[in-house]
Amino acid sequence: MRPNDDGTKGGGRRTGAGERPQTGRPRRTAIDIRALLANREFIKVTAYVLPRRTKIQVLEMMERLRRQRMHRESAPAPGGARPLPEMSGGELVREINWRIGTLPPEDAEAVARYIRHLTRWRAARRKARAGPEAPG
């Protein structure tokens, strides 16, 4: 039996000679689940010990990333970023933890990297304020 132009034989089976039709969706890449879970866990655990202002910054970053992802194909995000309502430290942690479950891998990596940057900066500042240690 002679293959058709679309790469199938008479019964619709593929011969391997034809390529699969393009569906218009981007090709999916593999997700490193272990790294995603590690980043989410790091954010969750670290959120408890962050100062209140840093928790607000993390939550604002998560919202900004979500808006960019939601409005990527359409028009720019309407109205820009709205300020967060007044929340206590515990409410901020609950809000961060609630959003962690829906963070895609790219956003989880970006937020974890941001938190690491903030905590390194704070640790270095605290160490410099303490002064040089005496030789032991």
C-alpha cells in the first residue's frame, strides 16, 4: 500500500514519514518536580521568620508574577497593582502559604531566589552591625 501525502497509510496509521500536525500550543517541557517542591517548601518555612515588611514584599512579588502570567497574551494588567489590605503577620503567612500551592515552577524559583537574596542581605547587615569578632 502506498503512503498518502499526510504520512498515513489507507487506514489512518502513521508511517513515521509524515510529521505530527501542529496544534498551536507550545511544546511542553519537563518540570523538575523535586526542585519545585523544594522551592515551595523553602518559601513556606522561611515565610514564618521573615519580618513583616519582607512578607509584604514577597506577597506583592507573588501577585505581580501572577498578573504577568494571567495577562501575558491579552492586554496589560488592568489598573496595575492594587495595594494589599492591612494584614497581621499571621495573615500574611497564611496568604503566602495559600498562594504557594498554585505557584508554577518559574514563579517558585523567582520567589525563592528573591527570599534568599533578602535573607542574605539581612544576615550580612546584622553581622556587620555586630562588629568584628574577637579572635578565638
